[in-house]
Amino acid sequence: MKKLCGVYMIVSPSGRRYVGSSRDIRTRWASYKEPKMSRQPLLLKSFKKYGVLNHKFSVLFECDLKDVLFFERVFGDMYLSLADFGGLNVRLPGCDDVPTIYSKDLRMHRSNKAKERMSCPERREKQRQVALKQVSDPFFKKRMGEATREWFKNPENVKKQSEQAKRFHGTVEARKANSERAKLRMSDPIVRAHTSNKMKDYYNTNPDVLQKAREVANILNSNKWFNPRSKKVVNTISGQIFANAKDAANDAGMTYDNFKNRLNGGVSKVESINYVYYEPIKQSI
């Protein structure tokens, strides 16, 4: 008998649907009579509850083997067979540019399993050693660099990366969350030591960069550094104009954070300061 390749559907007595595909649908249906599916737990649970023979089995579409995943996704979306919509599928396959979709329960299950694995210090150290070994491999770094450059040649990928960066860094809350994550990472002595060693190796191989970094540090320590984007501040009593809020805070004898907070009007029920942002008057011609 010729094998029947295509997409099928199973409907439980409660009306929940499952959409699947196979290169041999008859053999697949016969295998369900002794169900041992670990990848489809909802369908297995339904078989055990109602019995396999009490489910309705039908062939939706017959197609070539190379197209089964495409049509499985099409019919899965058509009949809303994903568990999030009341179906029995915990995942629907991806095809072409459409990614694989997983149910919320499956995503949570995998997330909890990953957290459980990473809660073991030995497991984390093992994965860290594997990552360090990969990064130290020149061939691996070259291959990753080529793949990254190829990826950024696509304008859609660049646009997607830009939108993701705006989402992660575009708001004060996002930047604060990123800062907290960075502080948490750097609180690990192993991470700090690894970062320090990487910086030392980089500066040893790039002495010009090290010299430039030292010059910038000297300028910062001598308090002669000036950011051209800084807003000027004026003393409303004396009329003195300061290049930035830090110099004005030093003149007022206040900490920079407290001064900046008051300057922006962020402190209520406290005496205001005699400093405002300087806005030169534009003369009309």
C-alpha cells in the first residue's frame, strides 16, 4: 500500500483539536494506539483520559514530504490548534520566514528547567569554561565575525537590531534595569577577574589605546574635561555662567546629584536654588 504523506487532525471528545503531519499517516495513527508521546503531553493526556479510539482522526491534506511542515503550520493556525487557543498542540512548526511557535505553558516549563539547571554552581562553571574555550579559538572568532558581518548586510536585520536597542535603552526604566544587571554580573569575583584580564591583554597589545586612555583619565582627574553637549547653568544672583551643572554644584557647595535634582525641579517642599539653565536670547535680524 502506498504511504500517505500529509497533514492530519485529531479531535478529542471535548472538542479540542490537534494538527500534525507525517510521511506515513497510517503508521502514525496506528502508533497512537499505544501512546508514548513525550513531545505532545496534552495529546497524550487526552488519550489517557478519553481513550484513543474515542478521538476522531481525519486526513486534512495530502502533500509531498518537503511541504508537510508548511501545511501543518497553515492548518494549525487555521484550526487554532495551539494550546493557548484551546487546542492540544504545544508547538507549531516554523517554515520559511515564519518562526516556530510554542505554547505559554511549554515556554514557562523550559524557562523553569533552565533556571533549575543554572542554579547549580558546577553547571554554570562548566558552561562558562565551554564559552571561554570557544572564544579563545581563533577559528571560532573568525567564523563568528564573518557570520555577524553577513547578518548586518541585511537592512531588515539592522532595522530589527536598532528597534531592539531602543527598546532596551530608550527609557529610564530600561537603562536602570540594564545597570542593575551589569552590577549583578560584576559582583561576581570570577567575572571581574576575567574582565580585568581581558582589558590588560587588550591594552598590552594596543599601547596607543592605553596611552590615550591615560590622557583622558588625567584630564578627568584635573577637572578640565568639558562635554560640548552639557547645558550651561547661570547663577541668577551673580549672573555667573558655568559650563556645566557639575561646576555650578561645586560653586553652590552641594553634591552633584542633589544639585541636579533641585535644578530639574525634582525635590518638592525644599528651598529652590538660585541656579537655572542658561538660555541665551536669540536676537532677531
